[in-house]
Amino acid sequence: MTPYFAQDGVTLHHGDCREILQGLGQQFQTVLTDPPYGKVRGDFDQAWTNRRAMLADVTQWRDAIVDRMTANATLWWFAWPSLAGMIEAHIAERLNPLAHVVWKKPASLAQKHSPEILRAPGPETERILMFEQYGADSWALGETGYAHKCDEARGMVFEPLRAYLAAERDRAGFSTRQVAEAYQQKTGSRTVTGMAGHWFNSVQWSLPTEENYYWLRGLFGGDVLRREYEDLRREYEDLRRYFALKTGQPKTDIWEFPIATTDERLGHPTPKPLALIRFMIDISVRPQTAILDPFAGSGTTLLAARLEGRQAVGIEISERYCEIAANRLRQKLLF
Ligand SMILES: C[S@@+](CC[C@H](N)C(=O)[O-])C[C@H]1O[C@@H](n2cnc3c(N)ncnc32)[C@H](O)[C@@H]1O
């Protein structure tokens, strides 16, 4: 597949994301995207004659995106306030909703709404929906099928650590049952079943606490479990879904950011502000990894990724917007 643009770890493909995504031989830990809203101006937004048609496209986009997500991935999806609930419910059939962020725009925008014309409160916000693979990080909620999906994802995400613990247990000549019985004696619990199974099985896998890890080392004796706990903990952090807020960054689900500046309006009707996208990349994309934006528009995500020291892959269906994005990237990446 020949990209429309490729430079310094940033690649842009021209075409329908449903087709391009199928041909991408790459999985991503973060997808950040701003699909057509079905609401605001822009030629791409008049594509649907009814809501059902829009949701049919959302379903296809979602499925094509989920296929490209790693087991520990995050998906950010921008949505128009009045449609966000519907879209969230649709995506939640495949992914676990984590947050419904309200992007609050400057209050001055409210002056643009004329009270004589309004028939409902005028929007001063957009929504940014956040999802993860089921169970990649959060706890099971007891919904039908949910625990199973969680176990599958947790099994995949943390398999290297689970495999290490299970192999060391084998080397020490213990069964999980024997560990569980020893743990029962240690804790004085009334039942044998308990935490011990979770350290070795992919079903509801969990990392032992530091205390329990060193207790296991003592139990097994000899030359097993020689990795230090801190080393294990670091690997655990590297494997799990990345989310790294820094002091001073918004901690809640209300984010106040200005809309795109005049400089950022390059002929695309709905560009996102670079500062907002840079912030989202900073907190949710592991350094030096690649981010995917299947609705790249004027290339804001691609540029922001590069400025934040990440790689990026974008897809855009309109050749005109591809050209705008490529020109923007060529100019801004000359450093
Ligand atoms: C809301 S805009 C994204 C704007 C972008 N966030 C920015 O900052 O410039 C959505 C974009 O998706 C593109 N698009 C629509 N359907 C698409 C599809 N099936 N595959 C790829 N791109 C598509 C549109 O041409 C439009 O540029």
C-alpha cells in the first residue's frame, strides 16, 4: 500500500478507512479520532439521510478500528453532544467505556446563539468518548459475558507475567492447589480457594502484591522467582493500558480548551485544536509508540503526535484534505 505522505514516523493514507485499515499490518495502543459528526457543516457530514444509516457506518468504523487495537489499547472518539449517547452505546458493544469527557469551549461562543432561534440549549461543548478493550485494566462488572471478555483481554495483556509465575511454580515442583493450601495456612482463611489461583491462571489474573511475591519465593525455596518485584512491577506498568497524567493537567472529565486558532484553520471545516490533541496524546500514548487516526482531516493528530515525539498513521478519504494535511506536515515537520 503506497501512502499519500510519509515522513519522520508520520504516515498518511488516502482512502476509506474501512478498506485501508484492513490492509494495515499494524496494531495500535492508542486510536484518537474525530469521525464525521452527522451534525456540523462540511461536505462529509451530509452523507446520511437518516440516523440508522449513520449508526450503520459507525458500526463498520468501530469494527475496523477494533481489529487494529492491541489488547491494552485506548480509543478516543469525538462526538457531538446530542449524538454522543447513541454512539457510546454502539461502541460499548465491543469496547468498555471509560469516560465521557466534556470538552468545554470558551463561554464567548454562547454569544453566537440567538435566543429567538434556539429551540433547545445551544451547545458549548463537544464530547470525547474514551474506551478500552474489555478488562484490559478495569475490574469485571458482572455483566453477562463481560467477565469472559475481561479474562480474554487480561490473559493477552499480562500473559508474559502470568507465564513467568506459572513456569517458576512448575520449576519449584508445586501445583496451584499446593500454593493455595499454603496460602490458606498463611492467611488463616477458611477456604483454600483465594488469591493464589489468580497469580497463575489467565482467568481473573492479577499480579501478586510485593509481600505475597516474596512469600512465594520463600515457599518455593531454591533458585526460583529470582526476578525482583520492582522489575515485575515495571513490566506490569509497561504492559497495561497507558494513562499518565502529570501534575497540573486536568484530572476530571471536564476539559477547557479553546477552539482551533485561525492558524490552525487551513481549509478544513472542522479542525480540532492542536493544544487539545497534544494533551490527549501526552497522557494516553506511550512514548515512542504509534497512534492511529482513521479520520485524519487536516492532520491535527498526525502533527500533534510528531510534536509529542510519537509516530502516527492517519487515513483520510478526501484527497483535498490529504493535500492540506500533507502540506501542513511538510511545513511543520521541518525541524
Ligand atoms: C471531523 S473531520 C476530522 C478533522 C480532524 N480532526 C482535524 O483536526 O482536521 C472527519 C474527517 O473524516 C473524513 N472521512 C469521512 N469518512 C471517512 C472514511 N470512511 N475514511 C476516512 N476518512 C473519512 C472526512 O473527509 C473528514 O475530513
